[in-house]
Amino acid sequence: MAELTLHPDRALPTEPAVRDIARELYQQVKDLPLVCMHGHVDPKLLLEDKPFTDAADLFVTKDHYVIRMLVSQGMTNSQFGVPDRTGAPHETDPREMWRRVCEGWKFFRGTPSRYWLEHEISEVLGLKLRPSAETADELYDQIGEKLAQPAFKPRALFDRFKIEILATTDPATSPLAEHQALADQGWGEKVVPTMRPDSLYNVALATWNAEIDELSEMTGIEAGDYHGFLDALRKRRQDFIAMGSRATDHACTDANLWPLEQAEAERMYAAGRAGTITEEEAERFYRHLLYITAELSCDDGLVMQFHPGSVRNYDAETFERYGADAGIDIPQAVEFTQGLRPLLDRFGHHPNFRFIAFTMDEDAYSRELAPLAGVFPAMKLGAPWWFLDTAGAMERFREAVTDTAGFYNTAGFVDDTRAFASIPARHDLARRVDCGFLAGLVARHSLDLDEAAETAVDMAYNWVEECYPALRG
């Protein structure tokens, strides 16, 4: 049976002289703590600290990248335990799910999923079998034996991964009960919430009025009109800050954050409450609220994370069968220069505003985002994210933005994952790629080695804390 062996120089440059420098830099960052400021791990995982049950639980069911690739080869979400809304049966045997991953192992060649999975199997679990149809059952059993040990429970792994802080992503109306319970157990500085108010901003949702009612009840502030809504929103932001939150998180199909006149905003909110708002008005109101979020951030200091450009639920059949969280989202081009102009004109130099822009449109990095971040002190560039969190895309990111924005107008790596055990693998890949890029600058005599080492440590650790400052205590 083929052995799984990870090369110590994986993802480093291939040119020998540059690789030697990259190795030296990597040694200085590989064991630094992890600062995980944007992710989707369920806080219950760490609150309950229950063992992972099996290989599918650890590697498959929480990683839409893995399922998505196999679906592209003709498998179905149902075969990986995703319930079918039509009532059709779905797989419940985790061993069978793992077998399908192993049988389709070749489909992951060249992908970040391959890098992450190999790191998890080899570095996290200490196992040496390469996944394949022949090894699937033996590897499944070996993984199960490891997961039964106390050293592989979530909190033990949290400590072994050297996670200093882990930010979850939580609906604006979350009661934050898990975070309160974690805080009561002394984990309040380690696991913090991130407020995501998308559903409160989207007046077109059938559930919007019910969510506004819930917001009113939760805050004790009547959100019957636009001004009451903003007051309730401010209260919720303070609730999140009290639980250690450092950021909010916002999605949009484009970057056109143009505000409305106040009277128009009041009218649209009232139309939303009455159920008479049009689809076009709902879109304009959503963008207005994103602009208002910048104003709120200036007041309370929460970092505004913004990631436009995803066409959600693109595959109609998948959406009908499995719902909105089946991972079939597709990138599209985004225009930032004119879209962000109102926001940056007003808030781009505000000393208390921090705006981190992500994209899945690589062309926008050099054309728009790097020049904008190179002008406005409030703005930083988010790491290559989602479809771009690959070795190649990370390299292209540094090539595209460094000339104009430098290193210190970028915000550091975010792992953006539900797959807990993949967190160190994702950070490791980013650190290797960044060290490779810095090594190239040293080899070209554009940067001294000591400067490259300092920059590598800053990007991997120090600068992330600077970009997401603590607001509590």
C-alpha cells in the first residue's frame, strides 16, 4: 500500500537558491500561534468538547470543497449525508461516505483540498496511509482509533494547533448562548463571535419581518420604524462586543454601497414592514445598510469585513433538492472603484474605521483593490479567500498587490472554514507561500533577509491582531 509522505518543501519555490531562503523564513513562522479571525466553526464544537465520531465527521460533512469536487464527478450531495428536501433517502453510513472520498482521491490532485487533507491525515493524526479505494476501510479504522483518544477532542486540538483566538460567524439575532457558556468556562478570550446581519438587511426575505420582530424582542427596542431598527442594531453590536467580538461580516453580489436619502430609507423600511417593497427597492436598501454599517463601525470600532462577488445558489437543481447551504456558489466579476467611492469618500480616512475587502475576482486586486488600499488608511485587503485560497492564487495575490499596496495594507490570512481540523493546514499553506514570495524578493536583492523575516512574522501573526483589534477590556 502506498505511504502518505509529505515533503518538507511542499509549496515552497522550486528554484534551489530561493527555496533555501524560503526554508529559513518558514522556520521562523511555522510554529507561531494561529489567529483565526474569520471562520465558520460551530461554537458548540468547543463548548461541548465531544469527540469527533469518524473520518466523515472530521473530514467530509463540514467541508463543502470536498463534497463539491465529488459532485462535479457525478456523485450527489445525498451520498455524503446531505438531506434531500424531496424526501429521497440520503447516506447515513459515515464509512461509506469516507470510501467515496478515497475512491475519488485522484480528483483532488492539484487542489488545496488535497493539501489540507494530507496535512490533516499526516500531521494532525500522525497516519501514513495514502487514501485510495484499497486503503479506505483500514484508514477509516485508524482514524477512528485516533479520534477515540482524549488528545484528539476539539479542545485538546485547539491547544495543540496553538490557536490564540478563533472567531466564529453568527447571525445578528443569535442569543450567543454558546459564547456566554464558553466565557463562563474561561474561554471567552479564545472563542469570539462575529456578527453577520445579512438576513436583517435583506428586506426581500420572506422571513424578514419575523426576524425584525425577534430583534425587537431580543434588544427591548421597538424596531417598528427605521430609526428604531438602527437603535436595535446598535444594541446588538454592543451585545456582540460584550462577548469579545471584533468584527462584522457582510456579503453582497456587488460592491455598490451607495446610500439613500434618509426619507427614502425610512419609506423603504416602512414598505418592507408592510410587505409592499419592490425587489429593486430591497436591493437598494440592502446596499444602503452596508453603507450605514460603516457609520456604525466608526462609532463602536467593529471591523467591517466585506466580501462581494458570489452568486449564491447558482445550481437551481441543487438548491431545490438541498437548500441554500449546499455550497454551489459561483464567483463573478466585481467593480470596486465607483462602488466603494461614497463609503471611502466619507469614511476612508476615519481613525476609527477598519474596512477589510475580500474578493473572488482576481483581476480586481491589481486593477482596483490594491490602489484603493494604497490610498485609504481605513481599508485593508483581505487574504485570497474561498475559491482563491490555493497556493497559486496566493502567489498571484502577492504579485498583484505588493507593488501598489505593499504588505502592510493587507490583513493577514483567514481560514474561513467549518472544517476544524483543516485550520492549521490552511495557515501552513499560506505561511509557506508568503515565505516563498518574500524569498524571491530577497534573492532579487529587493529586500534584506532580516526585513523579510520580520515581514513574514508580521503577516503570519502580529499584523492580524493589528487589523482586528480587541474592543473589550
